[in-house]
Amino acid sequence: MVRPMRLLIDAEVLPETIDRLRALSVDLEVVDHSTDPAFDATTLADPEVEVIIGRRVPSDLTRVPSLRWLQVRSAGVNHLAADPPWRKGLLVTNARGVYAIPIAEYVTGMVLRVNQPAAWATGQAAHHWPDDEPVHVIVRDRTAVIVGYGSIGREVARQLSALGMRIVAVKARPEVRADTSFRVPGTGDPDGSIPDRIVGVEGLAEAARSADVLVLTMPLTDATRGLIDAEVVGALRPSAWLVNVARGALVVEPALLDALRGGRLAGAILDVFGQEPLPDDSPWWDAPNVIVTPHASGVIMRYFDDLAVENVRRYLASEPLLNQVDPERGY
């Protein structure tokens, strides 16, 4: 008798998602730890578990000899980079595409927000109707440079281009225009047709010179750590804004802070930082023209369940999985 394939869930999912998974096959055993705060996958010892949907991989793989695939709930996998499971023969898939819509809406909302006159808010607070009507800046015909053109960057491009902004994309392999990651229908830029230009990382500083807003959506790897350095920050115009919804360590933070304090940059919208949670005494709290949010731009998990169910269906059918992590590139 063939034993059922054991799938363990260590990620927050909707209750109906457990039912959807179990309905995929009578030969699938779903072990649900999604609501068990005491469960720790890193200490797991289970000789029969074959698939984990969760955050972490067991520390000792000899205690999970049947484990073949890990589906993580995050788009980034830099938290696994210290001891990469993909270098130990495990198939790892991430959650690219799951966060594209909420993060892109965050970026779009912030871009519109910072182009509204501050006098509107201060006037309302003071119960003051100004004599001269403050003029707000329209974003149409302005340029957004998007650093990282995966699922999130492509949805940012779709939304900002709908506002009439020009799009320049920066990506590690500019010749690869197509995106085959998980995508909500009608979103993103699957064929890479939206940008006016797509350039390689070596062209980042030059592209930054044209930016009215520089949006960071690139994954954090050894190659991208500190990518936004003093040269790139210095290439930005004094009227430009920087938006980081990727990882804090992409940015050389002292260089950015120095530019803001020196008035060489209009402002920054930062959802991620090199140290999180942000300490009480961090200079970012009071930095000039900085909007701080608590790594919250992508907290909506609405689409993760759909990805997980589809990938388990594919796994059972021996079809290629969506969002496979490239062992050579680390994302």
C-alpha cells in the first residue's frame, strides 16, 4: 500500500485553504500547524513529511529524509541565505507575485501623496483658508525608475504608467523581458512591454539621473547589498524621491541620510530598514522629508493561498512549479 504524501503547513492560511488542499487528492495528508504558535519547524523530526508550506526549513535535514520541497510565504529568501536549502537538494519556491498588488498600491499612493501641497494639511489643522491656492504637482509625464523588475516592480510599473508616468526599469538581466512568476490575472507586465527602457544594473546611476522617483523592488542578495550607494544617491536630482519597499540593506543608509540632511534629495519613503524593528533612537524617525512605515506595504496575504494550492496541484501532477528559486542567483 502506498502511503499518502505528507504536507505540513506552518504558515498562516485561510481555514478553507486547508479544505482546498485536502480536496486535491485522497493521497495527500495535510498536517496543519497554521494556528499553532508553539510549533517550530526548525526542530522538526518527521521521516515522512515531503512538503512544507511555511517560513523556515528544518535545521537538521537528516531528521526529515523525505523532504523534497519548501514553499515559503515570503517573496524574498534572504532569511535562508546563510544556509541555503537549495544547495542541499531541496526545491524552494517563494511567494513572488503574492505581494505585487498591495505593495504597488502603497507605492502609487505614496507617490501621489508626496506631490500634494503640505499647506493643505497644515491649513486644515489651523482652520485656515489660504489667500493663494497652493499648487500641487501632477505626476503625468514624470519619470519613475524601478530598480528590480520582478512581479512587484512590474505591477508598480503598470499602476504608475496608468497615471501617465514614464517607466525606466533596471534589472540584472535586461534581455529577459518575460515574467513567468505567479501573477493575478490582469496585473503586472508579463511581456515587459511597459518600460520605455530596460537597462542592466551597470546602468543604474545613469538611469537615476532621470528619476523623479526611484523605486526599489529588487531582492536582497550578496550582489545587491549596498547597491544604492553614495554614487547612486548622488546621481538623483534634488527634486527626486526614493521609495524602498524591498530590503533596507539594499541602501547604504548613511549616504541616503546625508543627502536628505543636506537638502540634496527631496525625500524618501521607507518601509524597510537595515535594522528592524526600527530602534527608538534611530535617526530615521526625525530625518527631514522621510515617511517611515513599519515594513507593512505587503502585509496582505490574500493571494498566497491561491499560489500554495496551485503549486501543490502542480507538484501532485509532476508539473513545473511556479516561483522556483534559482540556486545560482539566490532568488
